[in-house]
Amino acid sequence: MIFNIEAFDLNKAADSVLFNIKSDCIVVGILHEKTLSGVAQMLNVATKGLISRLVKSGDLNAKAGSTLMLHEVAGVNAPRVLLVSLGKHNVLSPKTFIDASSAAWRAVSATRATSATWMLAQVAVNNRDISWNVRISVLTLRELNYQYTQTKTKAAADADNDNAIKKVLIAVDHEYNQACNTALGEGVAIANGIDLTRELGNLPSNICTPTYLASIAKQLENDWQLKVEVLDQKQIETLKMGSFLSVAKGSAQAPKFIVLEYQGTSSNQAPVVLVGKGITFDSGGISIKLSEHMDEMKYDMCGASAVLGTFRAIVEMHLKLNVVGLIPTCENMPSGNANKPGDVVTSLSGQTIEVLNTDAEGRLVLCDALTYAERFKPAAVIDIASLTGACVIALGHHNSGLFSRNDALANMLLTAGLYASDPVWRLPLDEEYQDQLKSNFADISNTGGRSAGSITAACFLSRFAQAYPWAHLDIAGTAWKGGREKGATGRPVPLLTQFLIDRAK
Ligand code: BES
Ligand code: MN
Ligand code: ZN
């Protein structure tokens, strides 16, 4: 799918140019105000009042997201015109804009149109600029367009694929040409990152193994300007990552520790380090999980795939920032070699850990990566992990959990999440909760009991993240959907890329 910006003189009523565009479908947003304005008004003039008649008759429902497909409209060159309602307020909420865009793209995708001209870029959205409109327009279409096919036969995959759109033109006024071209590039790069994250998440664990994740990282190194190093079991042993290795040893799959380094600016600028939980399957280990929904634990590497997807996005954007990615990846399986409840392991930091529950494995692999991060003298470290079921109970599927003692870093992430429509909600990390991690046999236990499970998990990680500004994102409720819509969402790639874009400024 190819996207392009096309600049017009939208201030002058250049309707003839606008509606002479060669395209299979033009998409126009309609605000149900007293009078039509902008492109809608131009279209109304070009069609001798057709649009206002359709609005008046109610054939185009005023409810935001309602669509009406018109065919062979006199005065318009394109064979199809899609009208999409933007509601009754002259300033839209970002959510309304996204929902209406999504409905519009779905309506276009349902036709055989192979090209489309998008005229919604200059619609006013509350607290957003035109760059945002362009980016989110690209992202909503690419989100609909993503299709998982890798483990289906070609016939089955083809039968699922009903989207014909190949070329998209986004119409903007001359004045915004340059800003919109930048936004378009960002949108496409972020969409490519999201697609990678979704695809890796959706792949079954018998294909998406730690070795497979490492090969994807190596492929990124091949295709783009970045350095990737993959440490194998021996090297991880030499490093003394005893906590990470204790989880890995129950599985027949070899663990990997993946290090990605992107240098987008002078080497003396401290990097942002992203740490992603890469459990390619979480059975729970000896503290085994219930069978129901256990298949969803193939998604327990979505922190790792979000790091890879974020790298995929920033290398394409040539972001002027240094970023390091760390991915401890292995399976969590029961076996004669597996961790047993009560075992004590020694982490890379030297701290000993009592493994009271082998299903609390995420923190065991992350803690060694957090210690490893120190060697980069980072400006900030963010770990991304599907860490606790408790986070799903607390926040559901809309907000990721955010934990940090650093207000500046937390606020940057909150702001980036809002802008990117990939929100996070901050939860407490008070000292008081640390007591729940007391162990009689080690420096710390890996579980803190039933109450405040997400917070005590974050508290555990905080013990290993004292050397730099740090934040933890619990994506257990947001990285994938269950049920009929089962599939990876690509979150929090939009949040992370926005955060990095903001930091590069
Ligand atoms: N990967 C899970 C967290 C999870 C569970 C994510 C369900 C999404 C849905 C994690 O490794 C885990 O098992 N956590 C335990 C921790 C507990 C044993 C302290 C949990 O949340 O039950
Ligand atoms: Mn687990
Ligand atoms: Zn897990």
C-alpha cells in the first residue's frame, strides 16, 4: 500500500482541481453544522447542492462514523464518493476522528476501489494538529489492512483478504505540504513497526522461539542502520545472569539475550534503553497455569516484539536519538530441570531471589536485563512487559499500567500515550509495598501475595533499576485481544515511538 501527500490550494475554492482527481474513491468528511464548510462545501458546489440535500434528508446519518457511498456523482471525476459523518460538533475529539476514519476506511475497503483520495486531513480535531490527522489516518487504514496469514494455506489466506486499496492520496493545503509529508513518513514507519509487533505476537510459540526472535533482530540489522548482538546460553552463563537462566533451564528451547543498538546522534549522548519481556511461551512452569486460555501465553513475548517494532519504526524515521534495546527471551516450561517453588537463584546484580511461584517468571528475566542496562549509562530505561494478570483486573484493556518514581519520565510517557492514542495510567510504587516481597531465605521473594499484584511486581523490578531514571509498562491487558477478535494489537509501539520522537526534539 502506497501513501502520498497531494497539495492543493484549499483556501481558494479550487473545486474543479479537487474533484478532477483521478481516483477510485474520494473520501469527504461532513460536519452536521448549519452550513457546510471546507471540502464538503466545495463538493456541495461541484455537485449542485447534492450534499446538503443528502444531509437534510437524513440519508447521511448525523451520527459520527455513519457513511454513505455515492456512485457516479455528476461534477466529480472519481466513480465513488464516500461521505463520512463527523458528528455535530465543529471541533472533534481525537477518538471521534479515529472512529470515523476507521468507519470510512472500512467502507472504502468493502468496495473494489484500488485507489482512494482522503480529504479528512484538514478537519479540526481538539488539541491535535494536521500532522496528527495525517499520521492517524495512515495508522487506522494500516490497522484494518493488517492480516495474519503466515500459518494459513494460501487459499485460506486469500479468502480472508478482501482489501483492494493499493494507493492512497492524502489531500492537504499547500501550506502544510512539508509538515504532512513528514507526518506521512512517520505514520508509515510506525505502521511498519506495529505490523512487525503484531505478526511476531500472533505467531505460535513453536515458530516464534527465542532463536526466531533473534533471527528477526538480525534481519533488522541486515536491512537497516543498527547493530545487533545475540548472546547465546554460554555467554549468558558467563555474564552470570542466574535469574534469567533459572527460567530458561526448564525448556528445550535455547535462551537468547538480544542487544540492539541504534545510534541516531552523537555517541556521547546517553541512550534510552528499552527492555522487552520475551517469554515466547509461559506455561507457568511447575506452578503451572490452568489450561483455559493458556494458548494466549504465546503473547508473553509482546514486550520483546514491541521493542523490535519500535526499532523498526525509528530506524525508518532516522530518529536523531540513541536507543538501546535489550531482550531476554526464553520459554517458561515445567520439566525436571525447571525452577521449583522455593528455589533460590542469584541474579546478575548479586541479589538472591526466592522463587516462590515459578509463574512469576517475567520479573526473573527482566531483573537481569535491568542490571545489564547499567553498562550503557542510560538517560532513561523503560521496560515493557506482559507482567501481571492483576494489571488486567485493575485497568482492563484500555490503559497500560505505568510505574515510575521519576515524575518527569512518567509525565512524558503519559503525554506521549495520550497523543498517540495509546494511553497509560500511572499506578503507585510506594516504599510500603516493598514489605510484601520479604523472604526468609533470600534477599527478596519473586511474589508479593495476591493484593496489589501489579504493584509488587513493579516493586520487584525497582530493586534492580536504581542506577538510572526508570519506568515500567505493564501491557498484559493491552498488547493483545482475546476471544473472537484474538490477535496482537501492536501496542505500545505508538506510545514508545511518540515518546522517542518527543525526546529527539
Ligand atoms: N505472563 C503472565 C501475566 C499474564 C497473565 C498476562 C494473564 C496476561 C494474562 C505472568 O508471567 C504471570 O504469570 N504472572 C502471574 C504472577 C503471579 C504468579 C505473582 C500472575 O499475574 O498471575
Ligand atoms: Mn507467568
Ligand atoms: Zn509471563
